[in-house]
Amino acid sequence: MTYSIVARDKGTGELGVAVQSHYFQVGPVVPWALAGVGAVATQSMVNISFGPLGIDYMRAGYTAEQALKALLAGDSKPESRQVALVDASGNVAVHTGDKCIPAAGHRTGEGFSCQANLMEKETVWDAMHDAYLAAEGPLAERMLAALDAAEAEGGDIRGKQSAAMLVVTGMPTGRSWEDRLIDLRVEDAEDPLLELRRLLRIKRAYMAMDDAERAAEQEDVATAATRMQDALALAPEMTEIQFWAGYGLAQNGLVDAACELIAKAVAGDRRWIETLHRLVAVDQLSPELARDLEARLTSRTSRL
């Protein structure tokens, strides 16, 4: 009783699944993906094994269509299942059984499939298809546009409860934990898609911060500064980002600018000053710099 999209980004090779449902914790059930292999959405009278088994079939060399046939052949109630697969080459296969609760259906496009069941209207999957094609930007944002379109068409006839998104890289390293670029779950919310969009924005901010740290390690100061500014702009409410951005500036000798950022975190919780001492204890910050920062921060906050 769900709507979802599985997709492969032609430019990056990224694979992803995004889903919304009136169902508690849809994230552990519907979306499955493995970099360099494929993605699966399994739903309706869900057979959860279709997710991991579909991935295993594609990892063994099956195309999406071959994997789908194998899944359905081994199932006792294929007429009640809805499942969609996309493989690493962009081949798509989807099944909506004739016993899925209406309105139920699907529509495919190049490298993606939109599917839904127990919807208010039969126009949901077409709206998802069109919205995905019209959207711009990274794969995650385009899949989210498809979910928004489904909800705008009435969505799940029962309402809404949970949502999830999974995106894996198109350049697999063989380390699945590193290849999982985005893994977001809204377990129970009044407006799951609104919350999923917020989480995606924050995830993008942390991804920008990670880029900044890598650039700094390579002594690419300009890129590090740009990506850290991106992180701060994306999630200005995140004190964690403010603190670590300030920490990075301080390590590069920009103590005044560092204090501007760290002070925002300290204003909300003075334990961030103690965090500076903890960094000294593990040789991540010099005692002299920590004392300088603390003195400046204390002076600043005492004037507030």
C-alpha cells in the first residue's frame, strides 16, 4: 500500500529508491540497492525477500527482467505482489499483480519505474513519471519530485505515515558502507515527505562538510572554504556544522572567523567549550590554540 520509484541516473550511474506509505517504518521493507548491481522496490502484499534476492540475482549477472522472472517464479502469491527493479545498465523490470489492491499500476521510463497501489487515483504513477522527467538536479532530488507528485495526486488512499530514500554511488568501491551515499528514513510523521526533504537538505550539508575536510587534507584551501560555506548555507541551524567549520578555520590560523562560528554553538550550549578541551586530550588541537579560543569565546559570550 505504497508508492515508490526506482531509478538509475544515466550521467552518474547512481542507483536509487524512494518511497512513501501509510505504513510504519517503510524504510526497512521497500527500498534495496547495491552499488554497481541494481535497485529494488518491493511492496503491495509485500514479499520482503524480493529485495535482497533481487539484488543477489543481479549481482550474479541477471538483468532486471531476468531477476524479476526468477523472483516471481519462486513466489506463492505473485498476483498480490508489486515489485520493480533497475540494474546497473539501466534495464528496468516491473510487475503489478492483478490482485494488488486498486488503484494499482506502474509506468516505466528510460532507467526508471514508478509504481503504486491502494492509491486514491489511477493517475498517481503517470504523475510520478512526468514529474521525474521534468525535474532537474541530482537523482535524490528528482526522485523526491516524483514522490511529491504522487502525493499531489491524492497519494495513498489511507493517508501518509512514513517515507524513505536510498541512493548508492555509480562508482562502486566494493565497500558497500562507503557506496551508500544517502540512506534516509522517516519512520512515523504527520508529513513524511516534508520531513524527508528536510533530512535530505541536512544530508547534503554534511556531504559538503565531508568534501571540505577532504579538500583541506589535500591542502586545497579554496575548495575547502567553498564547500564549508555550502554546508553552512544548506543547514544554518546545525550547530555541529558551525562548530566543526570553526574548528577547521582555527586550525588554519583564522581564529577570529573561527570564533564567529564556534560562538554560535556555544551560545546554545557551553559544553562545546569542553569539547575543545577533549580535542586537546587526543592531540587534535593544540593547548595554546584551545586556550586562545576559550578566552575569546568567554569574552564574547560575557558581553551578550
